[in-house]
Amino acid sequence: MEVRIENLLKEYGEIKAVNNFTTTFHDGELIALLGPSGCGKSTMLNLLSGIVLSDAGKILFDDQDVTDLEPQDRGIGLVFQNYALYPHMSVLDNIAFPLEIKKVKKAERIKKAKEMAALVHVEELLDRKPGQLSGGQQQRVAIARALIKRPKLLLLDEPLSNLDARLRIEMREEIRRIQQETKITTIFVTHDQEEAMSISDHIVLMKKGLKQQYARPQELYDDPANLFVATFLGNPPINVIEGYCKDGKFILLDDSYAFDFDLCKKLENNTKVTLAIRAEALVANNDNKKFLSATVNNTYTLGKEELAYVNIGSKQIRVYLDSAFGYRHGDTIDFSSKGSGIFLFSSESGERIR
């Protein structure tokens, strides 16, 4: 099912939790709503589900306006952060419960519940109570219960936040498998960039109720629309250097270092800008044209490569180095650019300068 959102607005007093939000989620995709706490991603999920109604704008499911419909009339499945399983019911009864509400005959709902249990790999646990299950098993049961209604849209609210690190990796792969098998349009909320990047078809990155960028995961990383997108994605975090452009050069604000930078040639002298450089974007001592020079401060061995802290003028940045070269404190290195992972932004607006 295609989901189209048009100029959606949700206000809580003076706070715009979702602010003039417009986008289209394509049929059969797994989409992540990503962003820091308070950015509006859970509010967006609640608006899509009908738990919360918007103050303005429209929500359309396959061209049907569902903006004012009750949750039970929208054809959705919803999995909450705490799973919300009924503790007194068995796994089988928990999964089958939505069909019981619809007064589906017992034999039919048990059959369908067992099919869903097999899909999420809990068919051996049907007689257990939720209290006897691990967090990952409870999550699988919650997903099965949401899927048994054959929803057109599956909504997951921070589905992995209650799991330990190892189980999170396993369960995000399971979510992807289930979504690909069912082909149900799925939207999930997360604050974890690795989680979103690893399994999503597309990501919506949000900040203060506003859509910052909607793109495929690698596109967000390689082609950020603004400084917030560039800094939110990536580990280690992208290097951020404040400066200004003059005579085709990027110059640190304190004038401690300057180097030629093509994008600065497009700007008026003394235009304040923010340069962002990913740690992997610079290559040490190769045959390409020198981009900048830096002095080694500290290095941390990661096996084949090292993560180094180097100084350009007064600014310290992170770069990756080949550990075979054995760079030490005080060494000066000429770096060339890989041609990607280096971005220039307006210091005033944060928008990308291309």
C-alpha cells in the first residue's frame, strides 16, 4: 500500500511535533522514521495509526483519505515498544486475539495463528505465557499478532529498544525477513542510525517536527542535504570545521590554516561556511593532488587501520590511516581527497553548498 502524507501538522501548545510534513511512502517498502528524541517520529507514527488526529493536512492510503478514520478502520497493524501482550493468555491466544475480537470462528483463528507463529519462528512456544518468553520472543509474538489481521500497513514503534545489543542485531534481521516475505508496507520508528541504515529501503530523517531528508540509506550518507543530516549519520561522527571562504580558499575562523577548495570559488569573499569531512574521505601520502596537510596527535590501532586524531591549524579532526605506515605523534602528513565525503554548508542556514 502506498502512503501519501500532505502538509501534515500536529501541535501541542506552541510545539509543532509534526510541522507541514509532506512525503510519499512507496508500496511494499520498509521505511525508517529516524531522528533524535523529540523530533516527532513517534507522533508521526501515531498520526498514521489514528491514535492521534492531526490539526491540519491529509493522510492517504492508496488514494483513500484516512485522516479522520478510527484506528480499527485504517487496516493497520501496530507493534508497541513494550509489546503489550496479555500476560494471562498463551502465545497462541495472544496471536489469535485480534481475530477473536472480529468473531472469527475458533478453528479458523487457531489455524491462522499457527501460520503467523511459523512465519515469526515461535511455533514451538504456543503454550507458553508471555512471562516465560525472552524479549526477542515477545517481540516476535507481538509482530505475529499485528500481522494476523492481514494489515495493509505495519507500524513499529521503537521495536528493538528493549533488547540487548546482540539480540537487536538478530531481531532487526528478522524484521527485514518478515517484511520481505509478507511484502507489507512497513514503517518503523528508531533513534538508532545503524538500525535504520542496515534494513531500510528508505529513511526519513526528522528534526523538530520537520523532514530533513527522505532518501535511501546510502544516499543520506553520501549526499546529505544539510549539516544536520551529515552530522547525524556516521561513526565516527563527521568532522565539522567552521571557517570562511576567501579567494578560492577555505580558511579556519581563527586564520590558523587555509587551503584551496573549489566550492569556495563560487562564493563571495568572507562568506562564513562549515566544512564537514568524513574520517574515511582523506587518503594519506598517495600520488593524487594534495588537499591539505595535518600533524598527527594521537593514533588508535583498529587492526589493519588506525583511527588518528590530527591537527589542521588549531582544529583537531579524525582520519583513518593505514597502520602499516606506523605514523607517530608529531608526524606531518599530506592528505588527498577521495572525491567523496567532503561537504560544504552555509553557516547561516546549514544548507548544503553544491
